[in-house]
Amino acid sequence: MKKLVKKLFTISFIGLLSLGLAACSNTPDNTTSDKASSIVDKDTWVIGLDDTFAPLGFRDIDGNLTGYDVDLATAMCKKLGKEVTLQPIDWSMKEAELSAGNIDLIWNGYTITSERKEKVDFSLPYLDNKQIVVVLADSSIQSKADLAGKKIGAQSESSAVTAMEKETELYKSFDGGKATTYEDNNQALMDLDIGRIDAVVADEVVIRYYISLKGSDKYRILDEDFGAEEYGVGFRKGDTSAVEAFNEAYNDLKEDGTLTAISEKWFGSDVSK
């Protein structure tokens, strides 16, 4: 009798354990499902940005987030009836932050590349850009070929690094066999100022803004660059509803003159696409 009771107890315990494990296994699926649902259904969009990327997204003298992309994101969310939360992030972790659901959009001078298209879905392009080379005015560097043997700075995990890596032989010829990377472009440009590095490769919009603040007589931009590119907004992979809603609203803002006004505020002319 005792053996029978023990056997029945064992069977019941295993059954309950199996149900418990099944319930636990359902939790990640539900979480994934929530993250995979379209942000079109959310009242607030959390936008991940680099808060040192002037003039697109940065902090003013009072510490407030401002910039071209910040104004554009605010106008876009208003158009779509969404509240906006600006979330500064480690730019090297941007895709991981998006995938984890910590942010809803990557929006701050985010270059559209084939490698990134494997990780995120992009909006239509909204701004043109180039990866340019800046040196001090009295530098002996006159061309890209002159970068061989020099210390070249760039932001970590940026499209500047990706663009340079495509020119394999030149990239390997840099001092150390690769670029010296920094958390943000500001740090790279400060090291250029004090002579720790010989050149910086970065987004044209950032370099020209930096030069406008520091003085054009101190720097020189090479005629050669590392290629033209376009900025887009990154969405979680598969959220086609959000991408479509964004693109439609963007075109509306273009037609009603909002994009022109924001562009002229930050660049002095209409550079929007």
C-alpha cells in the first residue's frame, strides 16, 4: 500500500513539475511577442540617440537635448500622435538596445548600410552625408594615401570605421593597423587638437559643425573622402507597420514645410531629402 501511495505521489509530482516547466517556457515567448509587436500601437516612442552628435543630437549649455534629429523626431511623433522620450545610449550598443526593447527607434545620424539592414529595418533616407577626413591646418597630410603610417581617429562602431575598413590596404597601413576608436567624435576631435592623432574620419555634418565652433582657420578637410551615404531611422526587424506609418508621416511633413523649417534652422538651407 505504501509503495502504491509513493508511486502515485511520484507521478503527481512529475505531472505538476511538467506543467510548471511548460508555464515557464511560455513566458519568454510572450515577452518576445510583446517586443515584436508594432510600436504603432504604443502611445510613447522611446528614441535612442548619441547625445554628443552635434548638430543632430546633443546637449545645449543647460544640458537639454537638442539638435536637428531631436526637432525632427519631436515633429514626427506629434504628427503621429505619439509622445516622445529621448534616451541617450552607448552608440556601440545601439542595435542591442533596440533588439532588447529598451528603445523603439535608433535615430541620430544612423547611416544606412547593408550590414545594418540585416539587424534593423530602415525608414526612407532623410539626410545625405559623407565620411570625410579632417586634419589640422598645418598637417602634411594632403590625400588619403598620406594617411599611411598615421594615427587616424574615429567613433567606435561608427559608419566611418566601416567605410575605412572597405579600403582594406589603406586601413591596414594606419599606425597600429587600424583606426584609433573613441566613445564619441568629440573625444577624437579633442585628441586631434592636441596632436595625439593625425586625422579624424567622421560624418561631414558633425565635422563642419565642429569647425564652425572652433574656427575654420584651424582645420582642413581633404578633397578625398570615404564615400557618400544616407541617414535613416532604425526600427526593430519586421515592424513594417511602423516603417510605413513613419514614411507616410515624413512625406506629409515634407509637403507642409515642416522639414524645410527644421533644416533651415540647423543648416541655413533645406538639406532634407
